[in-house]
Amino acid sequence: MSYLPVPETAIERVRDILFGLERAPGGNDDGSGTISILNIARRIRQTGITFRTNVELVVFAGEEQGLLGSKAYAKELRERGANIVLMIQADMLAYHVPDERPQLGLAQFIGTPEVTQLVANISAIYSPELTVGFTVVCCSDHQSFHEHGYPATHLFERAGPIADPMYHNSGDLSDRPGYDLNQVRSICKVQFATLLHAAGFGLPEGANLEELD
């Protein structure tokens, strides 16, 4: 793979089984983040949208074992002198407690505050149905980029701690109470809109922004 000098990167990761000892289907962690990035890729292809800077949609392995994939990739980009405008990590997007509204949790401790604020502002415009707040959940793949000095943040399913009772176990399936694809869609819209804002874009003749919803 070749790299342009100013890549704009949106990040998701593939599911790793915790410690490799237990069956964990990963419907939410991180199947939900993966379907979000796949949907963004699908919409880019369907609309023929073009970007004014390089965009990379990336999935990582080895997160549960110590951010192995993202650490290696962030290190490689730093050594190449890549100027990353923005890194967005989406990890666990689908679950909310049944009596809670759909939410978007943003990184409280690890990440770039300006990027986090940008995402919050964009969420208010494009997905006002989401309750936005901070989450104490940390240490996902955005950390690897943050540690190399790149602007980065983390998108999570909840403002607050993890509430998914099937986190890291064999019940992490998509067909269960609390798994909300509408919430995934709302967060995906925020993710995509942030990407469009940061990278700049153009649409083919005859296309319109409504097609990106």
C-alpha cells in the first residue's frame, strides 16, 4: 500500500477474542464499529464522492492483546512522516440500556479535546437524537495515534461506563435486547460527517447531499 503525505484516516478495528481463551462472537465489540465503516465505504462507492485529501478506512487486529495492529500502523506512519489530519476510532456502537435514549460517548481521558468537540458539534447537527457525553472507556486503537501526536478521538455507544452485559463473552450477538442498529446508524452519520468536514469533498454532477444519509 502506498501513502500520500496528508492522509485523513477513519479507523475501525476487527474483533479480537479476549486473551484468545473464550468464544466471543463480537456482535457489538467490535462488529458494530466494523459495520459502520463498511457502510461508509459503501456510501462512498455508491455516490462517487471524491475527497480533497487522502482518506483511509482501516480495520485493526490485536486490540485486545495490546493495540498491536494500530501501534504498528501508527508507528509506521510516523516513521514515513505522514501528516494525519484526523483519526476517528469507533469501537462498540450498538448497545444501550433499554430505558436509555440512544447515546454517543466521547473520549474523556485519551484523545484530542478539539477533535472531540468537533465530533460533538457535528453530532448536534446531523444526529440530534443522540445524547452526547463523555465516557471513561479508554485504550482503544485511537490511543496508538494519540501517543504519536496525531489528532484522534474515540466514538463509543454510551456516555458513561460500559453497560453491555455481554461485553467480552459468548453472548455478544446482534440479535438480542439492547442491540440497536438505529443507534449505530446515527453514530455512523456523525463519523461520516466528521470525515467529510475534515477531508473536504466533492460530489459528481447530479448527486446531492441527501444521498449520503
